[in-house]
Amino acid sequence: MTVKSATSKIWWYVRELTGETAYERYVAHVRKDHPDAPVQSRRAFERERTDQQEADPRQGFRCC
């Protein structure tokens, strides 16, 4: 395994772990399964995601 390959895999893992790829997966899903539906902005998507996590503490970590 090269350094570049290892770095790429680590970067992918970190992005998955932090939820960074959630918006990318959402956009891909909407474009594939609901092509006529509008795609939320990243800001709106993150706001909704945060609201859902705060409403149900089992879905993620909460501060305080």
C-alpha cells in the first residue's frame, strides 16, 4: 500500500466518521431516486440534521 493510498483511505474514514459525507450521499439519493425534487442547500440540510439529532439524543453526541 502506498502512502497516497493509505492517506486516501484514512481521509475517507475521517470524513465518514464525522458525517462530512452525509450531504453528498443525500444529494446523490435525491438526484437518483427523486429527480424532480429540489435539493436542499447544505446549510438547510445541516440545520435539519442537527435539529433531528437534538430531538433524539440517541442519534449522536450532544454537548452539554
